[in-house]
Amino acid sequence: MTRMPLRLAAAALLTMAPGIAMASCGSGSDAFLLDWNSVTGNGSGFRQLAAAAEPVSATRSADDVAFTFSGNTSRFLSGYPVVNATFRGSNGSRSYSLAYAVDYSNNSQVVSLDLDFQNEVSDLAFQVLDVDSLPTQDGEGGFRDGVHITGYTAQGASVLPDLRIAENSYIYQGNPLDENQVVGYAGNASNGNDRGTLFVSFGAPVEKVVIHYTNGVYDPRGGYAPSSSPAPQGIALHDLSYCLPKLAEIATTKEQSIHAETPAGCDLIPGEPDPEAQHAIPGACIEYRITATNTGGSLAEDLNIVDELNPNLLFVAAQQSGFGASGPGFGLTAPTPFQDCAGGGCTISIDAARLAPGEAGEILIRALLK
């Protein structure tokens, strides 16, 4: 099996390319578009492409998408796969796509394209262009594009896409084909319309998509192929639109107050503050509240929050609440009670903590003013 990997970066989008229905992402997600025009503007060969597109506006950086061809890749026509504007359906004349053309020698051959995302994406949508057919001529040649698409979750469970075709399409879907399968039908598609365009969308999150391309039906039994020796045929993968959860964003605050003007009860956490305490005098109990809130859209893990007390204090006590454990090292580290903080000896930290989106954790610290 020949494998040809490529890694591309999807850019977060501010504007939409013509003909692209961008994913409608919720407030907790960013919309992304892998726009082939941003990958190459000169029709560079697929094998020479490097990761390119950079984020325009997002709370997270772009995730790479790995594209890997496998199967009967020795049957690729010379110069393919390639990124160019040869196949574009009703998209603009300068709209690029990943095109691949093959000359199968029989109807059991298949080229598969794997799309591997670094993370599960939601609302994935794209187009497969130029799905059509050509009848035999004098008993020779002819082809019938066959496309079979399956998505997979991060756990490996299969997810079937929603496949849609335009009116007057040259694509057939329905019985007896699988619901995630189509074949070219009744014509040779051309640019400027969507007769050969297959609209693909996923209603559930996926981490991987596999597209099988055949002459006829992707099935060991074969079928729907007009010729046992197919003519050259080709399709293209247009831009990918999808959503990713916003990255975790941690906002922290630190508040200071006088818990009491005497040391009595300073080690009782939380305890009741002295409502009449006003003056930070020697022996006063000072309280610090450090709050960390996950304002992003993803789980924050392996958090580490560190605070260093003023040298003019004696550490008394500390406790944490609201944080979850994200590893075996989770916990609050603090000095021994009544340790002198002179010389930087009073560090309080929480390690290996986690916060889900919208959750907050708190570290409460008590110390005596020397």
C-alpha cells in the first residue's frame, strides 16, 4: 500500500468563500475553514505542498488536518493529486480544490482518502466535486464515479454523513446503495453548476473521515460500472468547514482582606471574619482569596497556580475548593503553619488541577502580619 501524507492547517474564518456554507458554530466554538486557495495559488502538486493557512481570528490556533491516500494509488493519472481550479462545480472560477484522477484497470480497484483531524470537530461540511458518469463508446471505456464516505469518532465509532444532491443532478443516491454512498448517473458534469456536486455534512462530531473512490459501487460484489476496463475518471475535494471548541482560558483574581485584628481563630478556615476588623496591625490575620475561572470552551487540565506570600507575614493555613484532579500529583502545597515568610519561604501552589468550562476554583490563604 502506498501512503502519501500531507498536513495542512485550517484557518479560523472571518469571511466566507463564495459557495461555501460555513458551519454555524455556537458561542463556545470557533468556526474554521480549510480553504484550498489559501494553501496554494498556483496549482502546486499535492506531493510538494506544505502546511500553510494561519488563523485569522480565533481563541485557539489552527489544528492540522492530515490527508492520506491509500489503495490503488499507482493508478493516479500523471500530475495527480493536485490542488487547482479544474473542478469547481458552481463555485467561483478561481476556487481551488484537491483534485485526483485515476485510470482503473478493473472495477475492484479503489483509492481511499483519509482525513485525520487532531481533535474531534463538529458540524463538518464539504463538497465532493465532479461526481458523474460517461457511457461506453463502441463497447470500450466509460466510467461511473462511486463515492463512499464514513466518519469516525475519537473512540472509533462510525458516523454516517448526510449526503445531499442538487436538482437535475448527475448523481444517484438511494436504494440499493448504502446511505453513505452515491454513484455518477446520466451525464458528464461540467463547471458552473452543481450537477456533479455532492454536499456532505456530519451531524455528530468526527475525528476521521474516509472517502472511498471507485468505478461503480464500493462493494466486493461490484456493480453499476459501465465497463470492465474503465476510462480515466476524477473527482475533487472542496473546502472543509467545521467547528472546534474554544480553548480553555483561565482568568484569575486575588483579593486581600483583614480577617481579624488578632491571631485568634486565624487557622480556622473558613471561619467567621471579624466585622469590625479595620487595621492591618502587627498580629492581624490577613486573608487572601485566589479565584481561577475557566472562561473558555474546553476543559482546562494540568493547571498550576502559584502564590508567594509577602516576607512580612507568617503563614498560618490554606485550603482549596472547586478544583478537580487531572493527575496523580493533584493537591495543594503549603508551608508548615506559622512559618516565617522572610527570604521567600512561603509558597502556596495547587498542581495538576482541572476546571471544566464555566467552573471556578478557589485557594484561601491565612497569614499573620509580623
